[in-house]
Amino acid sequence: MQIVVTGGAGFLGSHLCDRLLSDGHSVVAVDNYITGRRSNIEHLFEHERFVFLKHDVSSHIHVDGDVNFVMHLASPASPIDFERFPIQILKVGALGTHNALGLAKAKNAGFFLASTSEVYGDPLVNPQPESYWGNVNPVGIRGVYDEAKRFAEAMTMAYYRIHQVDTRIVRIFNTYGPRMRANDGRSMPSFIAQAIQGKPLTVFGEGQQTRSFCYYEDLIDGLVKLVHSGEHYPVNIGNSNEITILELAETIIRVCNSSSSIVYEPLPQDDPRLRRPDTSRANRILQWEAKIPLEEGLKKTIEYFKTHEKVV
Ligand code: NAD
Ligand code: UDP
């Protein structure tokens, strides 16, 4: 297939480009580098089946030739970006999704939306099944991201129902691995960089909030399986091993063999207290489940931060 990947220079987008190329597809990656990096994809610049377009997908997207699938991953995704780039996030979730759907419709292509567990907001049920409608504060600082993705899902379903575009929606839960930026602000890269440098790990609140961390290889495998399924309704993809953020910090200190201590800082507004995917739909529809244990993924990610992010 000829596949367009928006957000192709980001953490997940660049790994997806690698996987699609190794599966024999041709890839057009589109990215404006707002939170992505050339270094994530420059190893692909000489690849004969890879094309890169530097472009903001919140403006009309033009791609030459045939397209079989549009995979829309473009969006800043770290909570610190929710305060830095609120309008860009709303635009890429709304206008960017509309443009990417329009491209899919014009090319008679399939469409894939990277949505998020944030559509569940600060959830009142745990684990979260796809049938849960969520608990989102639309005017809080996280609302720009949550509402943009909720709008994007609604727009995707409208293109499926009205224009018969062959759509997919994945709700991605916390995913980590190589190519996250050390200064990205999310817990995983922040804690790893702090532990390697022997600095205190900054745990927000009392660290009793939970998350469930999925290694990127498992996640990408789930995305590819979803592309090849005929499923139009949202599917959760994530690891169901739920841990507290304090446990994550302690585990990273141990796996890094670090002398770092832990400091407690204020909990950000609307920070979800619990998060764990109910992956029974992914198990049933895609025969997918996360396989890589936290410590194994952590070791690979720590190694990457030491060798590539120059964190010492
Ligand atoms: P990332 O910030 O590394 O990647 C996002 C990419 O999109 C970046 O390369 C950025 O430059 C690009 N981008 C943003 N706005 C753009 C625009 N207007 N035009 C063109 N390119 C634009 O983040 P990520 O973790 O790789 O996330 C990728 C996708 O997965 C996002 O849609 C995110 O919402 C979703 N997601 C990620 C996670 C996770 O844990 N990593 C969880 C849930 C959802
Ligand atoms: N967090 C933390 N210290 C940090 C960064 C994040 O304690 O330096 C917390 C954050 O408040 C949240 C959890 O870790 O409760 C996961 O945050 P992350 O940014 O990884 O993603 P989120 O799931 O909130 O989108």
C-alpha cells in the first residue's frame, strides 16, 4: 500500500514508518516538527519507498499520486504541550483531522485516527472499556487535547457514516520507548533522564495516581493489526499492567541502578487518578495483547537515552 503518516517524525509516527516500510509498503510522512524531530526519520531519507513532506496538516494537505491509507498521528501529546501549544493542539485535532479525512476521501483511501485514553478524562470506571463515555473537563488545561481528540473521533465516525470512508479509531494508552525526547515532560522520559543523571525524580502529588505503560513495539503491532481489521469503532490499545507513578519512579531508580531520590511536586490540574485499558475488544477483534514486560522495555529505553539522547 501507499500510506500517508501524519506526525511521521514523532515518537510513535517514526516507529510506524519503520514498521510499514519493513512490511513492504510505501510511506509519505507529513510533519511540521512542532514536537517531532528530523533525527527520528533521517535514516529513512535515502529509502526508495519513503517520502517526507514538511507541512502543517492543519492546512490543506496535498499528496501526489495514489494513496491507500491515511494514518493520522499528528498532534502534540505531552501534558506540558497542552499548556505550550493549546491552539495548535485544537487545530490539529479538528482542522488537521478534517484535512486528513478529506485526503482519504479524495483518494478513496482508508483512514486511521490515533486517538487516546484521554477521551476518558479522569475516569470514574477502572479499567476503561471503549463503551465508557468519559469524564472530561472541557475548560481545564487538559481539555484542549481531550476535546480535540473527542472531536476527531466524532468527525471520523461522521466520514464513515456519511461518506463511507473506511475508518479506524485507536485509543492509545501511555506508550514509551526509544525516540521519546528526554525533555518531553512525560513521566517516563523525565524519570529516566533524572535517574541516569542522579537528579531527584519529580513525582507529582503523592504518586498514588496510576498508569499502565505499553512498550512501543507492542503498540505498533496493535496499530498494524487494526489497519488490517475491518473495525470502525474505537479499539483500546495498551498494556493492562497498572502501577502507581511512585512505583514507576522506584522501578526506574532500581533498573537504572541510580542513587537518585524522589521529590514530590504539586499534582497538575485534572491529572487522571486512574488509568488502565480494558483490552478485551483488542484481544477478541485483533487477537492482540501486550507482551513486553515493563522491566524489559525500560532496559531498552534506558539504553537508548544513554546512547542517543546523550543523557549521562
Ligand atoms: P510526538 O509529539 O512524538 O509526535 C507527534 C508528531 O506530530 C510530532 O512529530 C509533531 O511534530 C507532529 N505534529 C503535531 N502537529 C502537527 C501538525 N499540525 N502538522 C504536522 N505535524 C504535526 O507524540 P507521540 O507520542 O508520538 O504521539 C503520536 C500520536 O499518538 C498523537 O496523535 C498522540 O495524541 C497519540 N497518542 C500517543 C500516546 C503515547 O503515549 N505516546 C498516547 C495516546 C495517544
Ligand atoms: N508525572 C510525574 N512527574 C513527572 C511527569 C509526570 O509525577 O515529572 C505524573 C503525572 O502527573 C501523571 C503521570 O505521571 O499523573 C503520568 O504522566 P505522563 O506525563 O506520563 O502522561 P499522562 O498519562 O498524564 O498523559
